Amino acid sequence: MNRHFETKLNSCAALLLFSAAIFSSCANDDEAWVSRALDTAAYQLDMTAGELDGTGMMPRTAVTGYDVDFLASQLEKDKSAFVDSLVSNPPAENLGRLKPCGIIDWTSGFFPGSLWYAYELTGKENLKEEAVKYTNLLYPIRKFEGSHDIGFMIGCSYGNAWRLSPDDTVKNVIVETANTLSSRFDDGIGCIRSWDFGPWNYPVIIDNMMNLDLLFMASRLSGDPGYKQIAVRHALTTMQNHFRPDFTSWHVVSYLDDGSVEKRQTHQGKNDDSAWSRGQAWGVYGYTSCFRETGDSLFLKQAVNIADMIMERNAAPDLIPYWDFDAPVTDDTPRDASAAAVMASAFIELSTFVPEDGEKYFVYAKNILKTLSSDAYLAEKGTNAGFILKHSTGSLPHGSEIDAPLNYADYYYLEAMKRYLDISRGSDR
Ligand code: GLY
């Protein structure tokens, strides 16, 4: 088997025609926002790919700092309760600089994935070449047992490579990664273990719903139903234990060895009982995927209930959520554009599964996308440390990535744009 797969310059003629049609049709006035967004995305991604060429690194965010009193006001806590968990404040001269990460980082698949989507949306061949190059960097991850996030890492990179430039190497990486991810599944508990750090016996985070897509894909590619069975068990156990009666979710649920719940807590949200915005986004996205892959109406109902809760609880006037639905709202409350992008992508897919209510999810997502594509959130070309979107929040309680660009905001924004264009230009709706 080849270690690297090659770019197939002539293999995607149909795709390119499709992309060109999308790109040129966006030129009409109604959707000038789409062509401007795609033009910005292509420019930023190409610039960053050049900047990191040969380093073996991926772009993750830009360097940001924090004011500890502001954090205390957002958390409504005394400083002494969280000050020991803060990352150190960077030197002022580093603020705003590109902060790269290595391939072991949980976000390493998003940049190659963004390159794939930008290639698909614009037809620009240079983006495909960069997508292949950055995807290949992740080859060793297929054997990495230290994280549940290999579903994100390989699903977003090799998963998109499989859609747009399939070959046996790509397929084998996806199936090998699913094998590795499955080794973190405990049959007695019914979940994939999320973290190997922290004070918990067996922590599972709502984010882990996002790693299931890789398992579904591996079952389709290999014909082995075992990966899908693990994904379904994980989703069912999570449905039972992660959700409150109002369909908000806890971030972390930890299990004892007998499968009973040890603790329900937060790690990145305001407090244990709050609704951390990105967690709510991961949930609606994950259960929408589960319905797509299984056709089980239980999953659809769960996705709809979470989506309706989001529409009710998201208090931001421009729909880009505050970092936590329960954060005190002031003019300075940080937004989370990454949560908005994940919600938009999920809502567009969900809209195709619910004929009666689909329009309301589609319109909500379109409004999010238009806002993200406005000057308030879309970077000016050549700025924002090379990222596409501004104003995301990684982990406010840790003082980390507050009001920052994030590679996964960019990824889900492009995915949502692709889903939006498929529907608004095509026949899905
Ligand atoms: N999966 C980690 C996060 O959403 O920040």
C-alpha cells in the first residue's frame, strides 16, 4: 500500500463542472455574500498553507490573552476558584500571531478538511494540491490510541479525501482509524472513552458524538457492521445520560466501571449546570448524523429536540451564540462563531430530514451563515492570522482562545456553505 495517495488531476471533471457552476451562479447580486466568502476562504487557506509549508504543523488559532477579572465576571465565580487552571497569558508582542499545532492535536484534521471544502466550492486546483499534502501529514494518526478525537482528525481530512479523491490508501486509513477508535469502547459502559486525563473514572464528553461519523463511514467502506454498532451504542448511552429534561446537555459525564454515572460536570462551560454553546452544537450535529446513518427516528427526534432548544435558548441578537447560553450578557460577552458554524451545518442537514419543519431550520442556518459572512465575523483578506472567521471561544474557564479564530470554526463554516449551496442551487429542496 502506498503511504501517500496522489492527487488525481483529471479524475474529478464532473466535480469541477459542478463547482464552477456553483461559483459562477453565486455571482448574482442575491448571493454576493457567498462569492465574497468563498473568495476570502480560498485566499486565507492558500496563504496559510504556504506559510506552514514544510513545517509539519497545522494552523490552530491566533494567540490571545485574557483579563482574569473579566473571566471571573463571566464565570460569576471568585478568581480563587479557577485561577490555578488558567493557561499562562502570552507576552503582548505575540498577540494576534498564528498559533500552529502538531498532528497529535485534536484539531489537526480541520485545516486539511477546510482545504478540501474550499477546493470543492471554488474548483481551484491549488487548493486540492494543498489538501492532499496536508491530509498526508496525518497518516500516522490512524494508529494513535491516545484520543477519541481521531474521529475528527481523520474524518475531516481523509473523510473528505475519500469523497473527492477516493483511493485504497484513503480507504485503508479510515478503516484502520476506526479500528483504533473502537479500542476505546467499553462494552459494559456502552461508550467510547473520551479523555485519558483528569479526575474522572471514565469521562465521556458530548463532543465525542462527532467522532461517530468516522465509524459509520468505516462500516460502509469495509462492510464490517461492528464500527456502526459501536457508534449506535455510544449514541444511545449518551442520549440516556448526557441530556437534561430541557434537552440541554452536560459537557462531561463520567461513568463507574459498572456503567453507572459517577459525575456530571463541565470542563469548558460556565458551570456544571450551564449549557455550553459548542456542546449544544456538537449534540445536534451528532444526532443528525446518527439519523442519516441509521434511519432510526429516535435519533431524529433527539436532533429536533436539541435544535428547538437551541433556537429558544440562543439569546444572541445576530444568532452567533455567546460562549455559553447561561453566560451573563454584556457588550463584551465573547461569542462563539465555531458553535454557530457547527449549528448551521447541522441545521441544514436536519432541514432535509423533516419535511414539515425543515424550512425553519434552513432559514435559521442561512441567517447564521449570512452573519458569519459579514464584516463583523469574516476576516479581511490577509488578516486574522490567516483564518477565515473571527470571534470564536475555545475554553473561557481556562483563559484559552477567547475571542479568537479557530480552525474548526472555519471547517464547519465551509461545510455549512457547501450544504447550503447544495440545497439552494440543487434539487435537495
Ligand atoms: N472538542 C473540544 C472542544 O469543542 O473544544
